[in-house]
Amino acid sequence: MFLNLKDIILLLHPILACTFVFPVIGITTFLALQTRQRRLKDTTSIPATVGHLHVKLGKLLAAGVVGITLVALAYSVVFGFQGFLMQAENNALQPLSVVLVVLMFVVTIAATVFLYRAQSKIWRGVFALLSGMGVTILAFQPGVFRRDDEWWISHFYFGLASVMLMIFSVAIVHDIYQDRSLRWRRIHMGLNALVLVLFLLQGITGTRDLLEIPLSWQAPVVYQCNFDPRSPQFKTCP
Ligand code: HEM
Ligand code: HEM
């Protein structure tokens, strides 16, 4: 086996994305199209349950996307470059920052759970805001690789955007049903068409990132290579 424990933990996020999140994206999208078709024209051959099923799968999808993102972030804040382990090796780790990050994970998970349970508009808004803020604060901790200089092809930024839009979808479920003018329904469709593109980009940028990350025991050698595009030795190894 070429994998160390660290490598296996790194793989948890892509494994959950491929085996759980992406299949659920497929089913949710199929049911979304059926819901639309039934509402617009075909009430005979499409069962009345498709709308309800779409929402059920949609809620599962949103929870899955938030969940796998927290798994990736948990890996990064501990094992990432300048994450907790590296800080500990350099005697720079502050116990308070570990406590605060753990607390932030707890608050984010709790806010997401309460978002699913909240009925009134105000509480759904509050918990959606807390959940989104929690993910964002965790996402900008040291250790998380963001690809800031190439944000337009960054797995991190597309991922963060899709998480926010999933949380928003859950927050507006009641509004979609209550709004007779279809405004919220249209907003939902527009934003989630964008989310589908973001998911596609996540599949592309995620597999690229996986290929670029060396196995933990190969990392000391691989990181001696030149990763600086401005250097004449770019893409060469000693
Ligand atoms: C892959 C992501 C998603 C896509 C592409 C998508 C797209 C759609 C579409 C096309 C409709 C039908 C609109 C119409 O009646 O013309 C719809 C309805 C709806 N969606 Fe989504 N959606 C997604 C995820 C979600 C999520 C995460 C939620 C929240 C949990 C959600 C909640 C709803 C609700 C409440 C309706 C109304 C259902 C009904 O009429 O019974 N959707 N969506
Ligand atoms: C809906 C799908 C996905 C979302 C929302 C998502 C989101 C994220 C986010 C926000 C990060 C944080 C960046 C970091 O911690 O460094 C991340 C990291 C990562 N993702 Fe994804 N991702 C998705 C799918 C995938 C897929 C399909 C793969 C590969 C097959 C993948 C591979 C990775 C890798 C290798 C990392 C960096 C290591 C780590 O932090 O665990 N992701 N992802």
C-alpha cells in the first residue's frame, strides 16, 4: 500500500464527492427537470411527487456539499501548508487558535442543522447567514490552499461559491412555494443553473488538484522542484 494515514484522510473528500455528491447531483437535476416539465405542460405521465422528491434530494445534496467541504477544510487546517501540524513543528502553534477553529466547526454544523429545522423566515435567514459565515471563516484559515493568484481556475473559490448557493437554496425553499409571482422560483432556477456549471468545474479542478498533490512520503522530494513560473528553472527538479 503506497498510502499513509495522511493520504487516506486527504482522499476522504474526493471519495465522498464522487460516490455520494455527484450521483445525488444527477438525481436532483433529473427531478428538477421533471418538476418543471410537469408544472409547465405534462401533468399526465409525470407523477405529482416529483417536486417533493426534488426538494428531498436537494436538501440531501446541500447537506452533502457542506459536509464534504468541511471534511476538506478539516484536512487542510491540520495537514495543509502552514496548518496546525506545521505550526506545531515550528513551535508556533497557539492552543487558542485550535480551540477557536474546533468551535467554528461546531457552530457551522449546528447552524446548518438548525437551518434545516427552522420554519420562520427570520430564523432561516439567521442560520443560513451563520452557516455561510462559518464555512467562509474556516475556509480562510492557514493551511487551506486557495490558488489566489489563479482564482479563475481555483477549486477553492468555485467550491466556496457552490456551498453558498446550496445554503441559499435550502433557506428559500418555503419562499419558492409561497410566492405566486414565481420570482423566487426563477431566482432558484437561475442560481442553480450556475451551480451545475460550478459542480462541473469542481469535478475538473478537483481531479487536477488530486493529481498535483504528491503522496506524503514523496512530498519532501517533489517540493524541491521549481514551482515558480517566473523562474528560468520553472518545472524542473534537482
Ligand atoms: C442541482 C441543483 C438544483 C437544480 C439544477 C434545481 C433546479 C430546479 C428546477 C428547474 C425547478 C423547477 C422549477 C419550475 O417549477 O419550473 C426546481 C424546483 C424547486 N427546487 Fe430546485 N434545483 C436544485 C437544487 C435544489 C436544492 C438544493 C433545493 C433546496 C433544498 C431545491 C429546492 C427546490 C424547490 C422547493 C422547488 C419547487 C418544487 C415544487 O414545485 O414542488 N432545489 N429546482
Ligand atoms: C461538489 C463538489 C466539490 C466541492 C463543493 C468541493 C469543495 C472543496 C473545497 C471548498 C476545498 C477546500 C480547499 C482546501 O481545503 O484546500 C476542496 C479541496 C479539495 N478538493 Fe474538492 N470539492 C468538490 C469535489 C471534488 C472532487 C470531485 C475532487 C477530486 C476528485 C476534489 C478534490 C479536492 C482536493 C484534492 C482538495 C484539496 C485537499 C483537501 O483539502 O482535502 N474535490 N474541495
